[in-house]
Amino acid sequence: MSAGLRWRRAGFALAVAATGLGLVWLMAATLFVERVDATGLAMLLAFAVTLPWTVVGFWNAAIGLALMGFSRNAAGLAAPHIQAADPRQRIEASTALLACVRNEDAGRLSHNLAWMLEGLIDSGEASAFRLYVLSDSDEPEIVAAEARMMSQLQARFGAAIALRYRCREQPHGFKAGNIRDFCESWGPLHDYAIVLDADSLMTPRAMLRLVRIMHARPAIGILQTLVTGLPSASAFTRIFQFGMRLGMRSYTLGAASWQGDCGPYWGHNAILRLQPFTAHCKLPELPGPPPLGGPVLSHDQLEAVLMRRAGYEVRVLPDEEGSWEENPPNLLEFIRRDLRWCQGNMQYLQLLAMPGLRPVSRCQLLLAIAMYLGAPAWLAFMVLGLWREQPFRPDLGLALFLMMLGMSVAPKLATLVDVLLCGPLRRAYGGAPRIACGIVLEFGFWVLTAPVVAMAVTAFLLGLPFGRRVGWVAQQRDVQRIDWQVALRGLWPQTALGLVLAGVVLLRTPGALWFWSPILAGLIGSIPFAWLSAHPAVGRWLMRWGLCRIPEEASTAPGPGPLRSLPVQASVAPSAVPAAE
């Protein structure tokens, strides 16, 4: 590790610790005006648990904004390995493309794979790649459809690129077990593997860049791209990924500056060096029954820390170049995905004491756990505040609330500043007026969905010790309206909690109703919000007016040429996407 990276990590740790301690001190000064009481101490502890993810995100955003503002090549400054690739170099190493699927729509998968294969063939480098469709499907009709899909792809592309289909009879170990089976069966035939989910999409330029960087930097074991969302006709998805797109770049730039060789791995749209991955990244079977024992569900971050323990670097490419995924099309699917991640991250509690891990690696596992513990801590803080009888400092409380709100949205604001100052980016997002409207929509969306998701995560965490788990099923990807009955079944607990809290607030602190109103609106209105945000007509309206647009929807988007041929989520025809102004 270089001295520069060591100093950056020390400075980042100091900034995070000082900020966290300062916020805890401010909260203590707010709560304890007359005396220290048990309820106040519980509130202070709950507040402290919510801080790690928020404070780390704030400082990542601050560093990312500084890099974007003071450097013409922010990504290259945060991640020098980007410069290692020679775009003219012929590809000689063998790379496997691993499409990992389970009960997915074969037509959609075929469309995405064909788009990527065509690009590789056009690049002239297809002979260096081989596609493996690694299926864990257990529905006979889907398995038959996958086999037909592979026959069609073989007939179309088989003369230029090798293809292979395999369906496991015993899909043990989730996706990690699927990839492990590949490593043991065909891994020695290849130097690298690019991991793709069923909804992954990458340009040939992005894939070739990954291979060339790995060739130029033999110390890298895993290289992760910055994955962004595909254009979508879903109102929920458009608004969600508009905010995520703004937040990801500044956050990833800042994180890359101090994580360095201990970077993230998100399980897809990344390249693996197969020999060390096979040798060092086999996941342990956790003691005890599922959901907290058994096979590891959230394999990606654990594989990253094992690769780093073996002495290989894990790096990220913090720029938006040709790497996409599909996001959930409605609130219910979003919650289901989040709970699956929550279950997997909670398994890390048994892995924190693994021998030989780097300090930064342990920190990453802790942050992955803290990301979900923050939800029940936040709800506990709010509910305890309703019952506490002691006086507090409203002036400090308001200042602290505004600080926490600003820190929570800092990653989005940091990238927003860069977008507004960059003419091509500003036009690709639809121009300043549309960006402003999108920001207002996204902020309201965030305010309404945060308590709904927090309630779902809290209930799920409370059920984990009693065996509650999320099934390993395919994600819904098509845009379609949600029936009221389905929304009611999925979100009645949020609605009930909102009504109870509203009654308690009116009885105990009616003057604080204005403060509680966003939370109560999100909880009580969760059912109509889920229905409305999933309605295709609302998505079409947003598309018609170019609201919450991302650069891929613009023919003049910055990057490697127009992207109008992209397969887009939810059957959105490219011709329906508004052009840039």
C-alpha cells in the first residue's frame, strides 16, 4: 500500500469519526437539557446506529465533488488503473462471459445477450470470448425455453463465438454456487470471467476495457464497473434511478479515493481473474440453519474481501461507461430485492472475525450490516421520541435535523452540481428545467418511500431470528400495474403503523404534526403510492415530458456514440425516448 493511500485512509477515518462524534454530541445536547434519562439514552444509541452509512456517504460525496470540480479527469485521479488499458491492444487472453440466470424470461435474456454478442463480433475480438449461460432454473417450461434460446443463439452466432448452456440439477449455494460450479468445471480453460446477471448489459468497449486493464495490471483480482440503470417506462424505476444515477458517481469517486485496492464488488458487470478467484474465494458454509446460517446469499462483498486477503487488488472503475442493469419496476419488487440483500448482509455478522482480513475489508462488512441496521434504529428513535417526557432543545434539534437531511442527500447534490455545470451532461439529462423538476420529484419520492422501506426492513430483521427469509426467485422486470389487492397485502403493515403513529402524535404532541407529516404520508399513503408509481400511464407521462431522464435516453449523450440501439427495460421502444434538447 502506498503512503498516499495510507494517508488518505487515515484522513477519511478521522473525518468520519470526528463528524460522527460531533453529531452524537449535538444530539446529546439536544436531548439532555435537565438530566440524563433512560429513554434519552436509548434515543442517543439509536441515533448513533443510524450514523455510519450517512456520514460515510457524506464524506464520499464531498471528496467526489472536489475531484469532479478540480480535475478534468476525476475518474483517472481516483482510480489510476483506468489509464492502464491500451485500446489498440489485441485481446489474446481467454475470457468467459457468465450469464447467471434462474427462472428468467428467455426472450428478454436472448435480446440482451444477442445485443452484446453482436457488439463483440463487430469489434473483431469475439474469438477471445466464450459465452456460458449458467442456469439454476427449476421450472421445466423455463428450462425448455432456455434450451431453445441457446439453440437460436448458436445458429446465429456460433460460427464467430463459442457458446455453452448448463442447467444445474441441484442449485446449491445460490449464485455463488452457480459460479463455483463453473470455476471447477471450466475455469482452467479461461484467464478471466465477466459476470453478468440476467438483466445485465455491457457494451463491447466496456468489456474489452476490463480485459485490457486486467492484462496490464496482473495484481488486480476483481475489477468492478460502475453499474447504472437502463432507460425504463416505469414511473417508479425512472424516479428511483434518476436519484441513484446522481448519487452513484460522486459516491463511487469518493469511495475509490480511499478504498483503493480494497474496492467493492457488486456481483455482476465485473471481471474476475479466475485462477485466484477459484483458489481463494470459495465461500464458507455458515453454521446453523437458514436464514442466517447455511449458504451465503450476499456473496459479492465476501468474495471481494477474500480476494484482497489473498493479496490481489479489488478495484472499481468510477466512470459511467457502458455498464447497465435493470432496476425493480415497482415498490413491492424493490422491497423484495432489498430484503434479499438485507438477509445476505446479516449473514456477515458470522464472518466479521474471519482471520487475515484487511482492516478496510472488515470495515466494508460492517458498513454492509450497518446499512440495514439503520432502518430499525431510525424508527426506534422516532417512536421513543413520542413517549419521552423530558424537555429538549428545539433549536439544536432543528439544526441537527437539517444537517442530517443535507448529509443524506449529499451524494445526489454533489453530482447534480457537476451535471449543471457541464453543458453536454446538462443537455443529456434534459436541460436545467427538466433536471429541476426531476429533483423535486425524486426528493418527494425519497421522502415517501424511505419510511415504507424502513418499516419493511425492520419487520424483516425482527423475523430473521425466527426463520423468516426471502425466497430465491426471479425478479419481476416488466412494467405492469399493481392490483389494489396485491398492494394491500404487501403494504398493510405500513398503513396500519402510519395510522397508529398519527393517532399517537395527535394525542401526545399535536404541535409536532408538521414534522411527522412526511413520514405519516409515506406510511399511510403507501398503498396508493405503490399503485400509482407502477401504473404504465404515469410512466408514459414522465417519458413524454422527459422527466427523470438519464443520459442513455438522449441521442447526444456523452460517451461512445449514440445509444439508441440499447435494449431498454419494460418494452420501451427506442423511438419513444425523447431526444436531447
